[in-house]
Amino acid sequence: MDLAAPLAATWHARLALDFERRQHATRLVRREHAGPLRVQKALYPEGEAVCHVIVLHPPSGIAGGDTLDIDVKVGAGAHALLTTPGAGKWYRSAGAWAKQRLNLRVADGATLEWLPQETLIFDAARADMQSRIELEPGARFIGLDIVCLGRRASQENFTRGALHLDTRVSRGGQPVWLERGRIEGGSALLHAPAGLAGYSVSGTLLAAAPGITPALLSACRALPLVESGAQSGLTLLPDLLLARYLGHSSEATRHWFFALWQLLRPALLGRAAQMPRIWST
């Protein structure tokens, strides 16, 4: 028996979404899906200028051998916000890798907010996540990623398996942020000061927009953490702000990132932060 082969049927799911500005409204003009990955309808809790979409993965978990492809295009002048209904789960694998490929393209003058809820990496999972964010000059983007290694509430640590991360952000075809990581279950990197320092939850918020000022960075740095012993840091690069979080509580991580979003959204996107209703259900 080949132990590297998946023990159950695997899914190759694909979702393609295109947003365009029509007069004063952002419309979801293309919605294609294959397999268990889809959206139900466009929502407008802020009015027609901003289109909210909830990305659904009905199986609620990703198993070894599964592949998810998500492709999003936001046309000039449009504004889209994408989130998920709950935590994403990456299950243990007998050997096969589970993969997610995220491709986000934002046109000049367009805005995309990619704000999924947290990702749970089960012990012995083999997760490969690749993100490509392509911004044209004048595009604006805020993205969020929270990763929980193991399930702390169930006394489960990340002792086996692996997580691969590969993120590339480009503007006008030129790379502005490149990051690659490989985290092995049970490895020394989980506890090393240069790694995760013993924390089970890590988070990244990335804001790319023209005109990010040192004053805005200082305001973000002044925000307190609600989790005792957690660590955070913020870095400002040209037109790019990066926020990091290390802790044990996904709820506390979300709290801090939402506080950052409340500062960044009006300053960079010209709109007050309005929490998606699905986050409260």
C-alpha cells in the first residue's frame, strides 16, 4: 500500500471572480466555480460602492491531495471585500500535500480587501499555501492572514507534518514583498527566538497603498494588545505597511488586527471600518 496516496477522494476546486465599477457601484460581473468552492451572492452593507463577498468551501476542511484555486480580479475604480464564514481547517494527511493557490489582481484606482478568518493547521497536516498579489500603480490592498498551528483548545500541538508559505506582492510588475517559509511539525523553529518563539498563533496584516505616513505607523504602534505575553511588530516600507502578531489566541489576534484595520481603512481607503456581519455569527 502506498502510504503517500490519499485515502479518500480528493477535490480540485476553483473559484474565479471579476469585479467592475458600473457607474457608482461595484458589481460582481463574473462568477465561475468548479468543485466545492463558491460564493452565494454579492452583499452591499456599506452601499453599492463596496461589494462584499463571502467565499464558501462547503466541506469546511482541506485534506491531503485537495487543491483550491482562487482567482480574483478587481477592475479600475471598483472596491471589493472578501471574507470567509469561519475558520479554514487543514486536516492531517497520510502523506499527500493539500494546496491553496491565491491569485489577486487589482487594477489602477481599484481596492481589494482580503480578510479571511483564521486558518487551523491540524497536527500532521501537509499544507502548501501560495499567494500572488498583483497591484497596478494606484491600486490599494489590505490583506490578512492568521495561522493557528495545532488545536490548543484540544491540547493538540503541531508535532508532525509541514506548512509551506510562499507570498509575492508586486506593483506595476515589480516585486515589493517576497516571503517564503517552511515550518516543520516538531522542529526547533517552532520554539526558536528567530522563529515562532513557542507561540502557536501567528498573524500578518499587509496594507499596500500610496501615502502611508510615519504618523499612521506611530498610531498603529500605539494600539495595545489584549493577550498577555503576546508579541507584535510593524514595519513601514515605501507604500507598504506590514504588521505581525505572535500569541496563543486567535481571538486576540483578530482583535488587534481589527483595531489596526479601523485605523488603516479610513486613512488609506477613505472609508470607516465596518465589521462584516459574518464575523459575529
